[in-house]
Amino acid sequence: MTDVTYRSLQRLLYLAAALFIGIWFLHEVLQVVLLFFFAIVFTIVLNAPVTWLEKRNWSRTWAALAVFFGMIVFLGLIGWMVVPKIVTQVKLLATNLPGYIEQLRTMLSGWLGDQVTEESNPLTPEALKADMPSASTLFFGIGQYFMGVASRILLVIFFFCLVIYMLINPRPLLALYLSFFPTQKRDTAAEAFANASVMTIGWMWSNIFAGAIRATIVWIFLYFMGIPGVWVWAGVTFFAELIPRIGFYIMSVPPILIALTISPTLAMWTAGFYIVLDEIIGDLILPRIRSNTMKIHPVSILLMLMLMSAAFGIMGAFIATPLTAFIKAHFEAFNKNRQEPELKDRNIERMLFRK
């Protein structure tokens, strides 16, 4: 083997090892990267009231601290008023869950025949006791649960530390972002980031507004219809707004199933209510709110949502829409002069009508 061949093989091995280590490292820290991006999105949203205060002669530090801790106090008040009710109803739902499942089995048995439940045992207390894990397994599971809770608390603290530091002093980070672009492209990059920020702020505030409306209407409807767990389903409805389109199924399916255990008619009314609510909020109110900010085609959002959910789970679903906004803003900013609007419209007409 010649020296040239040996050195080439050595470089190839080093490259393969570096590529393997890079992929492994990216896989290990990917959740942190996603959390960092979500912190950037959160900071962009909070930056709007901070800059509003800055224009009224507040210093950046005091404005950032006022907005951040005002948001913390507001969330704390909401939690103090709502969380105890949600926890109580979650406990009741968990206690009554075997009964709900048994009622569904009985109902399906009446509709489809006895073959549905012939081979399955009813969820009696004796059957549940027989399926209980051993003491060592139970203690190990409890230990893992508390370790998971502790790690999530640390992650939340880390998240809010990121947000407050970026909110107080964002200029070095923005300068770092611009340094990734050539000098002649930095004006375009700044324009793209500003447009993405406008879309992201519009997305977040429209979700908060629409989520609050949906949650209030859902609470009122489910309360008067007598469906258990109204606080739980109202809370789920509020946060499900952050996941476009798919959030509708997340918030509607559980209460519909519980309504089905009470009465098929009640389940039909509940399903109809959620469909009508989604049509009114999703197709009439939200488009008007977002018309001046997020001009993103639903196909783009759904595609990104499916890709990010498949790759990264619930965190990917949450950041799919703002990530789509960033991609769209940068693509449009760096490609806006590639083709004249008249020529583009003519080509679209040609493709649409097969001319």
C-alpha cells in the first residue's frame, strides 16, 4: 500500500468517525435544540410588549423584567384558580375510567353482539388487583416517575432562564445570527427575521385568543350537558389550539367517548357541537385574525406538522407552525426577485388549467 493510499484511507476513516460522532451528538442533544428554538419563539412573542415599553422610555432590562415576571404572575394566578379543579377532576376521571370502559364494552356488545366481550374479562376490582405489579416494581416505577418529574422541573427552569436572558440582552444573539450571512445578504436576513417575528407573534396571540374562546364555550356546553371533567376538557381545548388541525381531534375525542358512555344521543350532540365550533373558530374567526400576519397555506403547515410530529413527538408538533413561518419568511426574502409577479401568475395559470 502506497503512502498516498494510506493517507487517503486514514482521512476517510477520520471523516467517517467524525460523521458518526456528529450524528450521535446531534441525536443526543436534539431535544435541547428543539427546546432552544421554542425558547426563541417564546422570546419573540414577549419581545413585542418589551419593545412597546422601550418606546415609552423604559430601559430594556426593566421592560424585559416587567414583562417576564408579569407573565409569570399571570400564569400563576391562572394556575391557582384552575389547576386545583383540573387535578380534582383528573382524579375522578381516573377513578371512574374502568367504569367508562366497561360501559363502552357493554354498549358495543349490545350493538355488535356478544362476540365483542365473550373472551374479555370485565374490569372488576379482583381483576384489577390481580394485575397490580409487585412492590419492588411499584417502588422502582415511583422512583422513575419522581426522577422524571425532577428532570422536567429542571428543564422548565432552564427554559425560563434562556427566555429571560435572551429577552434582556438579545443584541449579541441577533448579531450572531447576522454573522452567518455574507455582508451583502445581511439586510435581507434581517428582513426575513423581522417578517418571521411578525408571523410568530400573530400565531401565538391568535392561538391564545382563539383558545380562550374555545375553552370558555366548551366549558359552558359540557357543564350544561352534564359531561364529567369539564375543567379538564376546557384546559385541553385551550392548549390544543397550538397544534393546528390535529388539535381538534385531541380536544374532542375524549369527551365524546365519555358522553357515549352516558348516552349515544349525548355523544352525537357533543360531536356536532365540536364540529360546529371548529368550523366557526377555525374557518371564520382565526383566518380574520391571522390575515395580516400569517399568510401560510394550510398544506405547508400540515406537512411540517406531520414531519415534526413523526420525528420529535409533541415538542415537534408545538414548534411546527413557527418553524414553517421562519422557513417561509426566509425563502420569500431570499427569492422575492427570482421571478416577476406577472410571469409567475401566468405560469401558475398554465399549470392549473393545463395550457
